[in-house]
Amino acid sequence: MKTHAVITYTKVHYLITDEQNRKLQNCRLDDEIELDGCQVKVKNIADVLTLSKYYEVYPDKRPQYVDKYKQLPGMGYKGIIKRAPGYAVQEMIKGIKKFLSNKKPGECPNAEELLKIMELKIN
């Protein structure tokens, strides 16, 4: 997961992982490091920022928030379950069973129906 942003003197921006950031801290100025498939000289790096600070300084670089439900119009939970991989459905089943474990039968009919649909997909 990307945790930091590297900005070079030529204004090129790279998002890096925590591991890459640790490697970068241990480099000398004349070393080169690979960032997004490009070899970058450490002496050409102007700044390294955490992502939160990076998005404050460069708000136009922040990824657009997209509502997940807008990406899946009209599918509903049945359509989403149909497209989900089996292991994901198994994990959802565990979560719903845990949720229903302290409920009375019929108290949450939507969750019970969802559980039945998920179990049908697995079987």
C-alpha cells in the first residue's frame, strides 16, 4: 500500500510504499532507486511526504472519490454476489452468521435472505 510521495526537482511525483521509503532513507546521495519502474537518483529527490501531507500540498493529485454503488447501478446485492469470487462469499457468510448469532429468527429477514442466497452460491 502506498504511504508516501516522492517529488523530484523536475516536479515528477511518485507514490511509494513504506518499504520503499525505508530503503530510500538508507540510500546515499549518489545512489539510484527504482520508483514506478524508473531509475531515480537520490540527489534528484526534492521532497518525501506522507500521503496526507502530499494531498494537502497537492490537492489536485487526490484521487476522486467514487461511490461504489454508482459503479454498480441496478445490480443490487444479488448481482454483486453473483460476480464475487467464492472465497469472498465465504467470508461474507461468516460475517452474516456472526451478526445473526445473537438475533432471534425473523428479526432480520433481509440478512437471513442474503445468507440463503450466499449459501446457494457456494453450494
